[in-house]
Amino acid sequence: MTREQAAKKLKALKALAEQGVGGEKEGARRLYEKLKSKYGIREDELQQEPQKPQEKQFDGDTLFQAATAATMLKAEQEECDACPGHYGQEECESCGTYENIQRLCLQLERLSRQRKERREKEAW
């Protein structure tokens, strides 16, 4: 039995020792004291709530860059949609808005790959 398993069992035994009926109260109390001594677990350790594992921090810089690029991409696409000649015509290829959209799409893809690679490294 691991220390964590013993602590869990001790909590259950303590509850039984406090709320049990007749002989089960006394038996639970004796076993509680025996296990507590065997595993060197203090009373105050049993009263503490187990700490939840902390979530990994987000990479704020990458997220900020992605959010900025997405916002700019949306604005460029709205401008492109308002243009009468768009979506693959020759005029689009020489348009600055079209070039910005292409650049922003590539930037978002690169940021997404960076984020994915970072998460995979953290998982190892």
C-alpha cells in the first residue's frame, strides 16, 4: 500500500471511528492508529485537502501573436470581400490586401505548429 492509499484508507477509518456503531467504532479506531503509525502519517496531513495539479501555463506571447494575426486577418478579409474583383482573379494577385491575407494565414499556421510542438514537448 502506498502512502497516498494509506492516507485515503485512514480518512475512511477515521470517519468510521467517529460515526460507527458499537464495536466497529473501536476496531476502526485501533486500525486507524496502527496504520497512522506504520506509515508515519500525521493527523494534520489527513485534514488537508489534496492539492489539484496545477494547469500548465499558456504561452502568452504565442497566443497574443495568434490573436493579433487573427484579428488582422478578419479585417483584411472584410476589406477583400468588399472589393468587386476578388477570389482568384488577376487583380487579386497584385493586391496588397490579398498579399496580407496570404501572409497572415501563413503566420497563423506557423504559430499553430509552434504551439502544437510545445504541447507535445510538455507531454513528454
